[in-house]
Amino acid sequence: MKHPHIERRPGVCDGEPVIKGTRITVALIAELEQMGKTADEIVALYPHLTHAQVYDALAYHYDNKEEIDRYRQENSEEQVRRKYKGASWMK
């Protein structure tokens, strides 16, 4: 299935799928939905996004659930803290 509002760009968010022209990942939109945020609330948080972009990101998530859930797990706060443990900026 095509997702006209989703792209991958080398060097942007480690190649994760993002909303075109942004650095907002599909995984972030999926996380916000899981937290109970509606598309209206997500657009209010990120007013440069359209409802079509948010809904396309959610559709991409459901079409590629295992992939996006893997990104969500890899980028969880716990995993990031473990990965960068001891880094000077992690204080």
C-alpha cells in the first residue's frame, strides 16, 4: 500500500519512516496514539502537520506494525539510556 505522506531519507532519524518534510517519525505518532491522543490533539501539538499526514502515519503503522513497534522498542527511554550510558550529555 502506498503512503503518500511517509518517506525514508538517509541521515534523517536513522532511516526510520517519517512524515514527509519533517523529522516526525511514524513511531512517535503511533506512541502518541497509544497514549490516547486523537488526530486532532496530535495536530494541535504539531500544528505544521495536517490531519491527512497524521492519519497516513497511523495507517503506515498498522500496515507495518512489527517494524514500527521494533523502532519504538529500540528508541525507548530505557534503551537510549543503556546505549549512551556514561555519555557526558546524559547527566
